[in-house]
Amino acid sequence: MVVFDIPSDRVRRKAGEICKDYGLERIQWSAFEGPMTRNRREELWGRLLKLIEDAGDGGRLAMFPIGSREAEMAQRWSSGPTKRDDQGGGKGDDRAPSE
């Protein structure tokens, strides 16, 4: 999971594009999730950090590696149209992870 708080709209948009380039899915405007290898994670961290530092406007960046065991236990819920809905999925998923 990658989250950032960047004051510059231009830099924030670019950070989002970079995350999507790495196959991550946007879960909020400045939050992304998806599977990554350790090497790709380190590469992404370097690109995002450079982008933010070079912009000179400050900001915050956090990356939270989540192992497969923890990912299996994750619970998610959404309401309204989502990317999954556009692909034929249902609205929201409030089931327990084991269902």
C-alpha cells in the first residue's frame, strides 16, 4: 500500500500516474494498493521520493508492505460505482474474507 500527501496538484497527479504504471489500483485519491515484488517496491519508492523532493513543495510519502497472509485477512467495503462495478462486479463487498 502506498499513500501520499502532496500539496502540488501537478506532482500529486504525476505520483498517481507512476503508481498506476506499477500496476497499483487507486483506492482513494492519494492511496494505492496492489501486489509488488521487493525490487519493484524499492524502485517505486525511489521514483516517488525523487519526484516529491525535486518538486521542492514538500509532502509526505508512506509505503506499507503487506504480506500475503495479511492480505488474505484484509477486509474491504465500498459503496457506489467502483472500478470493479464497471467490470461487471457487484456493489461493495461486506462479506468476511473467508466467504
